[in-house]
Amino acid sequence: MRIGRIVTLIGFLIGAHPFTGSAQEGSSVNYFANVSAGFGMIYGGLGGHAEVGMKHFAVYGAFGHAPKSSDINYTIPSSNNYHFGLRYYANVGSQYIFPRVGIGYGWLSNYYNQKIGTDPYDHSVEGVSLQLGLQFYSYEGLVFSFDAGMGSKVLISNPSSHPHYFDFYIRPCIGIGYDIARVFNKDRTKRLRNQEITPFD
């Protein structure tokens, strides 16, 4: 049921923007899109990530897996996770580097705190996240992403199920992918993302 609502919301967000793929001057698409794999909260742990946007804004979604881990004498179970949200990209006059800021909702972490002891609790935490990062493009179509994903116990879902969660939580998110919008561009060797992200549009 929850996954159905998430898919519906992502569909609405995408539909709210005219990501039509129409040509610019007969050769370039007017949106950007990429798929990637990586780790961190915006990849659902270890997982896949897709993004589509126009000019400075984008929507993204990811599904991933967090493997079982241990904290001293406690074993934290694995989980299958999701994360989705919105991003804003800045143009800094580079053809390759784009700073970005994002807000998302979904999996943040699997955790354990020694203060919990053996009491029952929900180890898999979902909530609102903020992200600050950089995305790099290459002429070959590769996309490299580096983000700091941040969360807090004041922005999580069902806080009563997550005792002693972190006041502030920050983890790196790193991914590598491909600029799939190049597939629809006739002049692939010259297309870089700054043709879509312009400082005055």
C-alpha cells in the first residue's frame, strides 16, 4: 500500500513538469535523465537510482538493500528500502560540475543504540532527509555523484518506534551512472548538462 502511494506521488511529480523530450534546435532534448548505482541513504543503502529533470529542477527515486550488520554484541537485521525526492541544481559556469541541494523522504539508516538494550524496536528508520552534493558529467556520458545525506530524529516517521535515534545523522552517498538522455540526442559527443541548466532560465 505504501509503495503504491510512493509510485503515485512520483508519477504526479514527473507529470507536473513538461519532461516531453522535444527537440531543441532539432538536435537536443530539453530534459536531463540518468540512472546510477551507489550507496548511501539516497540509494536505499546499496541500490539503483533514477533521476529526471528540466533546467534546474529534478525528481529522483531509488530502491536498495541494507545488508545485515553488527554493533558490538547486537546484530542489526537487513532491510529493503526506498528513497525519493526533489533536487535543485546550480550553474557555476562549468560544463562538467553541478552543485545540488535536495530534499527527500524514505530510508535513512538501520541503527542500534546501546541504551535500547534488548527492548523491542524498529531498526529501519524512515524520514525526511536533506542532501548537499556535486554531480559530475563526462563527454562519454558517465555521471558521478557525491552527496552528504543528513537526517535527524525530529524528522523521522514513527519516532516512538525508534528510541534513542540520532539527534543529527550524516552519511556520504556516492554513485556512478549514465546520462540516458544522450540516447535521444543526435549529437551525443557535444551534449553536456549545462545545455539544460542555464543560469537565467
